[in-house]
Amino acid sequence: MSDLRAQFDQAALDAKNLPKRPDNNELLKLYALYKQATVGDVSGSRPGILDMTNRLKYDAWAKLKGTTLEQAQNDYIALVEQLKAATD
């Protein structure tokens, strides 16, 4: 397992145990970066207007289209570290 992947996996665990719940925008960023880092570019059709939560998630993920898995992992790690530091 690469060092970056190990750091990413640790950040994913840390994100679940943040002392303070991130706000909705931060949660969307975490979701989108995680999906981009683990799955790659968004696929499937955009959820309808009545499914607002999944539509927002889809849109956040779609904004990252073309971002490499490595860059998404680095960005995810940085965001988790930022959120951890904000609660200290």
C-alpha cells in the first residue's frame, strides 16, 4: 500500500471522528473528494430536483471531474487536517 493511500485511509478514519461536525459545505467537499479519490469521475444521471440531497452531492462530485485520484486524495487529506485543526 502506498504512503499516500495509507494517509488517505487514516484521513477517512479521522473524518469520521472529528470532535465537531463539519458544516454542510464542508461535508459536501469531503464527500466529493472521497468519491473522486476512490471511484474517479462521476457517472450516472443527475438526481431530480425533488432529491435535493443527492443532487447536491452529485453536483459537488461533478465539479471535480478530471481531478486525478492522487490529487483528490491529497486534497481530502488536507481538508481533514484543516477541519481537525479548526477544532483544536
